[in-house]
Amino acid sequence: MAKGKVHINLVFIGHVDHGKSTSVGRLLYDTKNIDEQSMRKLRDRAKELGKVGFEFAFIMDNLKEEQERGVTIDLAHRKFETPKYYFTIIDAPGHKDFIKNMITGASQADAAVLVVSANPGDGVQAQTKEHVFLARTLGVNQLIVYINKMDMAKYEQKRYDEVKQQVSALLKSVGYKTDEIPFVAGASLLGENVANKSQNMSWYTGKTLLETLDTLKEPEKPTQLPLRLPIQDVYKITGIGVVPVGRVETGIMKVNDKVIVVPAREGKGVTGEVKSIEMHHEQMQQAEPGDNIGFNVRGIGEKDIARGDVLGHTTNAPTVVTEFTAQIVVLNHPTVVTVGYTPVFHVHTAQVACQIIKIEKKLDPATGQTKEENPDFIKNGDVAIVKVKPMQAMVVEKQKDIPQLARFAVRDSGSTVAAGMCIDVVKK
């Protein structure tokens, strides 16, 4: 771990084929985080698959299947350092069926790089919009816009300005303050303005992408809040035993802490004592918000816990709910949302079918004032307060108490229907 440097989780988002993986690969290669030999192997592999120019993308797309299909499926994690920060990069897939991974990716991110292609005919696309909206709703407040593929736009400032204007309008519409957001012009495949300055855009006076990363603000660590660590995966490792992994969202976890994981085993929860914590293969005595860790708990077996469970201290267990009240915004529903609708809610790492049991009121998205009480239905673009009943026990917290565990996305048959946050709970 980079001693003394602040850690930032960075997610790359944007439409499929706009060059997210290539940008990340180029960044890692140009900052010497990947050696020549590995790069040569990837180049040969790209040639062999008839995908010349995909070698940088392959750095992140290390699953064989992804290389053959040429798309990013799972979330890949890579770490690298800038002069100021220590980054873990989450490369979020842009492919539509992979948006649910994008949701778990963005909900872990402190900052995002939105990649938009300047290739004539590209610019802002459907998923550019969806990703921006999700990033906003999931609380990714810091954003860098990277306008890629400037080589395909003949390095023209006019095209850069057009795309910048399009993206600015989109960002404003979801509530980002565009005057605080840096825009970078580059061409990742050729390595222009990623880590090294481009010779082809004399009109561009801004920083490279690498320099821009160091202008990000240090993420605030909610260490004063109760400990909450949503479980991402549970591994069985020979010689160590059961190793759950996840990211500390709030609070501090120390070795020897007494912890509880809920809802876990039939909703009763399981308790134990933290034996060890490690991050990037190094043992640590304590973990703080933002740390992606693996840990071992005395008293917790492999079958006891699963992805979507949440760990906290026994003195302040995570909130398991039987129903909750939420403020949602309907993004993309084919018809209308009515009482009885039961889509899947993605909250932190959990995915739970939940039923909408009451639509309390419709709000004016601009002012938050009530527009209509007890409407019969809500449709795209509506903001509403709804009552929700999970079909199985789940953990969700109130926005005002622990915002990190209050946000969620709602998905149905392959697309994100709505997004929102929990504002009140009925505890189990």
C-alpha cells in the first residue's frame, strides 16, 4: 500500500465502445504499471484474435471470454499511484446487460471518469445518459469528463466543443455543477493526453488525464458513523478458512472487534470476532471507509453468510427491514409503475425482489414540493415517495443516518427502471 497517500476508488463509466478499457489500459501502461513483456503478450494476443488496437483494453479485460468477445463483463480492479494519490481503478462495463455490475462498481466509487467518444456520430449515447444518472443517484459526486478518440475527429476543437456542450447539458440535467467538472481531450489508443501530452491539439491547454486525477478532492471518510461493510463475496482459502471480502462503507473495523453479519442465516444474523484483515495481500490492524478488504472472522462459517449481507459491530447492528419508505425517480419503465409492481432492488451488494405497496405522493423534481397525493401510477421522469416491501430480509439504512447504505437502483428484465434512496424504515 502506498504509504501516506490517500486512497481513492475510481470508476470509469460511459457507453460501450467509447474506449473505457483502452483508456484505463493506456493509463496503467504509460505510468509503468504494466511491463513491456506483458504488453507484448497482449499485443500478440490481440493480433491473433484479429483485434489489433485492443491490446490496452485487454489489460483490464483479463477474462479470456472477454478478450474473445471484446467486451467488458465483470468488474476488474487495478491499482496505481499518481504523485498525490493511490488509486484502485474499477473498470465498469458499458454493455447494457452488464449495468448491474456497473451499479455495484459505481456504488463503491469516490470519483468517476466519464469517457465519451468524439468520433463523429458518437457523442452522448443511451448508456452515457444511464451511467451519468446512476453515478449521480449512487452518490458519485466527483466527476472528470474524458473526451476520447479525438484522433477520429481529426483533432478538431469544433468537435470537442460540440461534445463538451452535449455532455454539459446532460450533467446539468441531473444536478452536477458543470463549472466544477474538468473536461480532458485525448486519444487513448495513441496515448495522447492520457499520461503524456498530445502534440496534435495545440488548442487544448488543459491537463492530461493523469494530471487531472490529482485535482480530485480527497474523499471524506465517514469514520464517525457506525461500521457497515456489505459483503461482496465469500471465499474459502486453504490454511485460513472463510474469507469474506467487501468494502468498508462507514466506520472502522479492527482486529478483535466483535461483529455481527445480518440478515445472514435465515435472517437471524451471525456473530463472531475479527481475527485478521488484509488489503492487497498485506495484513492490517484496522480498515477504514474506502478500503477493499478480505478478512477472517472466528465463528463465521462459509454457509453462514453471502453476498448482500452486511457486517457491523454487535453494539450497533445493521438495520434489517421488513418494509421501508423511499424516494425514487423513474428512469426507464416501458409503461407505468403501480402498486403491486415487484422489480429487483440493488442496494449496496444485495439484490432483492421488492414490492411497491403504496405510492404516497409525486414530487416536483426541481423543488421537491408535493405535486400529487396518492397517485394511481408513476411514469418515466416522475419523482415519488413510495412504500416498499422486500420479499426477503434485507439491510438498508436511512439516507439521513447512513447515506452510503441508503441508495439503490431498481432493475427489471435487463434494464434500470428507477433509482432512489431510503428515507424511513420499519425494522424487523
